Amino acid sequence: MPFARFLFRFTLLFLTCLVVSFSVHAQDAVNLPTELYVLLDDGRVERFGLGASGSSKVTPEDQIVIDFGVAPDGAWIAYRTDLNLQLLNMITGQSLEIEGASAGFPPYRGNGQTLVWSPDGSAIAYTMDYGIRAHFLSGGFTDIPITPILDLKWSPDGRYLLARAEQNIWWVYRREGTQLILNSAIPSSFGAEWVGGPLLMLAPETGGLFLMDVTNNAQSELATTDLRFQMPALRRDGSVSVFAQPITETEINPVLYRITPTTDGATVEPFSENPVDLANLSWFPDGSLLVALSGGVIGLVEPVSGQGYTLPITGVVMVSWGALRPIPETTLTLSQTLHLLAADLTGVVQLWELGDDPAIANPITPADVDVTDFAISRDGSRAVYVSDNTLFLTTISSGEITPLGDATGLQHFTFNPDGQTIAYDDGAAIYLRPAGEGEAEQLINGYLQPRYSPDGSAFLVRIVDGDLALFTPASGEVRRLGAYTDALWLQDGRIALFGTATPNLQLLDPTSPDAPIDLYTPPAGFTVIDVAQTVSGALRVLVARDQLGPSTLEVFNIALNGSTAVSLGIVGYLNLPQFSDDGRLIAGYGSGARGLVIYNLETQRETILILPSFLTEFRWTAFR
């Protein structure tokens, strides 16, 4: 490896490790479990990301935001202005107006969540001057006239909506289709928390702690009334953090207690001796950290010690949080290398690859100007990339770099199967050039996005009018396939086609003049968004709801003989997901901060990329 290349990698990896070490140790007291979002008094929403991702603006600068809520997928945000209620995908920029000026205003801000998504992302509830309004993404609104509401929270299963009014009065509404029906009224509780399904934990002003099953409104006592409890919060391990003080003491602040479920009830024990002033405090969504908002200043409070950390931002009128991801897997083994574009610590976008530790990527390029495009050879040994409008070829193991010439306007690079030829387009025609010395030659005009077949004898291409086509250079034949979103070359040379032209997954034999056959029809209202072929030869299909807004993903296995599809279960939320080539792993964005998540279908757990923290692009495959 050339010394300059070695020095670059050593320096960047050293700084990466330093940032990881600093982030871990510097955040011992804060350790944000998810992104923190704040609404400023000038109407802007900003996000504080995890690790080294820093802060960033979220909503358009020309819009004055009144309140907002982040969807359970971490990518979509709903926000109100004085003109409308809008949805915005923070990754893709897609937007949708839900309602005009009738979306109204929240009667209060800064005392709770005034706009909240249901856990399945299918409904949004928000406070109005007359009560509550809910919008269902499938269509329709429902209104609830009630006293002014301070805070809203859906139950984990999305069946109930909890609403807090003034004087610690609570209302529980039951969702039935597109209606919200009054289910329960709670006259007094110093906080309330969903602790699983329809179970609600209550802390009455008269003391004690109770568990209420809202399906029948039955209550059971967890702690006696000699203590007054406040602000219960569910933790990831199933325990509950709550503050308590003797019912007879009014001059001292409460201390932290921990409630742990047991086979015959729960244990309620003090967890700290440090009193905490709860004025203006609210919990992070995992019960690990408190947020203080007072006078436009925001701070983070560690509940055990009661110590606070003020953030360097003022003018805050509301706080909310991103999606809470599951506890990550730490032992993931990659069956294939994932490549990505992301900025290094100097701010220059580099090409990276995931190695032995799937939580930390290794830089491949030492570019001085952002890398904007790339391709990897099928054996993973070489890469081409574009930086400063120049095309470079690099041998990944040695770091040797060779400039290949001007790349202005060039895109969609791909290697042929033996790695000796590079195909690409210039927006109007497809070209071939040697992966080394030699000149480029035009292959075909009027086509884009070349993708080699497994044996290199044919291409999938995109006609400039948008349709997908099959091109065979030996004969010069072009076969128009249709308006498909994407396609996958299979191991035997057949092609799986999906998206746009039909809701079905279709199978095409290029050697036959017959039209594609339907192989799989997704559930009603869902669409195929990615396909992979497993080692056994079966197809693995990823489907999502066919509408704007967040959607959980479901995976199916389908034999090529067209037998019944077998569901592998719900994956959860991933944005712009991609299968690995063998279909064992799925990579996607887990937040609006473009944090990468890798989901393991075998263990049904996920790994979160630590560094780099903000991706521009990622790709599993070398030739898709």
C-alpha cells in the first residue's frame, strides 16, 4: 500500500476511533437513545442526531411551523403551519398536504406532545382549540370536542389514545376504524404510562400506584398510598421508572423508584437517594433520560443523579423525539460487503465499506472532493468512483489509484462479470470502456442504466422514456419490457420484474418470446419494493404499504414454481430498504438523519451503523 494511502487510512481510522471513544464517554450522562427534535420560536424544526451527526435543519425555511410529530419510522414528520398540515419525508423530500387552514392550532405548546402518530403510522392525532382531531392516512377525519388538551399518546398496539387535560385529568379513547370513542375518564393522576397493550399505569394524587386494564377499566394496586408517585415511564427492559415521595412530605423533591414486573405482580423499590425537581421535566421515550424545557432553554437531566446538562440552543418552544429503534445486535456477520457514500471527519464524502465490524465502516477513497458515484467489481477487489468530475479506478486491497479521465455527466457505472469492462451512460447513451487503459465506445443510443446479465451476454437497460428493456449486443435486439420500477437478474438468466406496470411480481424468460408470467401478488394495498434470490434459489420479496407515509415491511419467500408465498414476518420500519444478494440481510435508513440499520432476517434483530453517521447512498450489490 502506498505510504500516502496508508497514512490517510491510519489518520482517518484513528480520528474515527477517537470520535467513538469521545462520544461514548462524553455521553455517559446523556447517551441519547434516539434523535432529539426541537421547535424554535422562529418556526424552524431542528434535529440533534446521535454520535457525531450533530444538528441539522428539518423543515423548509420558508414555512413557520406551529407544532410537529415524528413518525414511528423516524423518516416522516407531520407538522402544522398557519396554512396547513403537511407530511414530509426527511430522507427523500417527498411531501403531502393533509389538510389546509382547518388544521387549526394547538391550545398549548411545551407541556406535552400535541401531534402524535399511531404506532403503525396509519393515523395522526393532534390537539385543537376545541379538543382533538384525528386524520387517518387511508382517508377521513374524526373530531372530539373536549376541554383543552396538553398531551397525547397512543397505546403500543395503536388501539387507544391517551389525552391529558389540565388539573391532571386524563381521557382514554378507543379506536374503532376511523372513529375515536370515549373509553375511560381518569379524574386524577400525576402522570400515566402505557406499559403494554391496554395496560395503563396511574399515579393518583391521593397516593399509591395502580395498573389499569382499559379494556374493562379494572384497576389493581401496585404500591400503597403512603407514597405519592409521579411521572411513570416504561423502560426498554420492561421495568418502569417513576418518582415518589412520602404522601405527608410536600417540601422535599421526590426520588427515583424502579418498578420491575414479577410472575405474581411487581416489585417497587427506590433506585436513587437523590431528590429531583420535576418542574418542567418530561421523559425521553425509553425512560432513561429527562428533558427540561424552561424559558426557551433546553437541558438533559440524568434521573439517578439529578445532574443536568444544558444544550447550546435557545428559543425552544417544543421538544419531541425520533423513532426508538430496538436494542441493536452486536454479533452480526456479513455475508456480503456493503458499500456506502458518506462524509469523513473533514466533511468530504468518501466511498466506504463495512468490514468485520458492521457498526463501523472503513474508508476506501482518499478524495479531496466529494465522491458522487461509484461501482464495485463483482469479486469486490476493485472500484471505480467519480470525484471532481474525474473517474478513478482503485484496487481496494492495495489502495492503488488510477485516473481514467473526465467523468462530467457520466452516471450509472457497472463492471462486467470478469471486472475488465465498465459500462455507464451519459444521460442519452450507454458506453463501454476498459477498466484500465483504453478509450470508451458507444454501445447504444437512447438508453440508460446498464446492468449486465450474470453471464455478461445481455443488459437490462432503461429507455429514455422510462420503460425497462432487454438489450442483447450480439444481435442488436432491444426488447421493451414495460414501465417496471426495478428488476433482478436471477441465477439461471431469467428476470424478476416488479413495480409500476403491475402490482404483481412477474417472471420473464429472455430466451422465450412469451410475455412475463405472474409469480406473486402482494396483499391488497401493498406493493413489492425489493427482491432477492436466496442460496436455495427461492425468491425473497419485500413488500410495503402502497401509499405515502410510514409503512412497516413484510418479507415473503416464493418458490420459482409459483407455489404459495410464505411470510417470514414483519420486519418493522426501514426506509429505502435493500436486500443483500442472498436475501439474508436488509439495509435501510432508520431515521431522518440517514442513520443506517441492517436487519438480520435469521435472528430478527438489527445492527446500527455508528460511523459514518450520515449517509449519502448505500448499495449491497455490485451489479444491480
